[in-house]
Amino acid sequence: MIKFFLMVNKQGQTRLSRYYEHVEINKRTVLEAEVIKNCLSRSKDECSFVEYKDFKLVYRQYAALFIVVGIDQTENEMAVYELIHNFVEVLDKYFSRVSEFGLMYHKILQEILKTCCCTDLFLRQFFQPYFCYI
């Protein structure tokens, strides 16, 4: 099960955080700081799966953006690693360039996690109000 989803820049600033189980606000801050420090300090040659406390971290770096997903011990790391890549591909297709700015990504993330895919129909319906002004 996915416990949390973070998007973080190279400076360690959280740009998006979604929690899928209750974590108190003050504990979130500490958790995010430790997780970010843990992932950003690793080299590109090291594995993208990290054991951390009672769960695992799966992360990927895209330019100046890190995406970190906290999962429990029963979740498949490779499936989550692929989920991160699919999420970024969808963002790249519809936003032309994935960056830390313009983060209305949470709605797309919600759809991907809810249905395990992001359908073209959902994206057309989601972006319809924005395309009518172009």
C-alpha cells in the first residue's frame, strides 16, 4: 500500500505531498525532512529503493525534481517505480515539460492512483475548461 507521495526539488523543498494514511502535521514535517535528506544524499549509481524505518522509499529523479513514494513492505517496488515513470510521462505529454511549477498535478495523480491508469477521456474532460481559453 502507498503511504505517501512527495515531489521535491533539488533544494529539498516539498512541492507536492499526498498522504494516504493519517500522519500528524508536525510528524509530516520531520518525516519529509528525513526522507528528503535520505534520497537526495544518494548518488545516481545507487539503487532507487531505500529501506526506511517500517516502510520502503521508491524514488526517481527527473531534472531538478525528485518524486518519492513511501510504501509498506508488501508493495512491489518495481510497480511503484513504473507508476512514477507513467505519472511523469502523463505530465510531460500534457504540460510539455515537467517542472516544480504549475503543480495542478495532484488531480492527475489522484486519478492514476484511483484507477491505476490515466485515461485519455479523463484528461480531455479535466483539461476542457483550460483549452476553451486558448
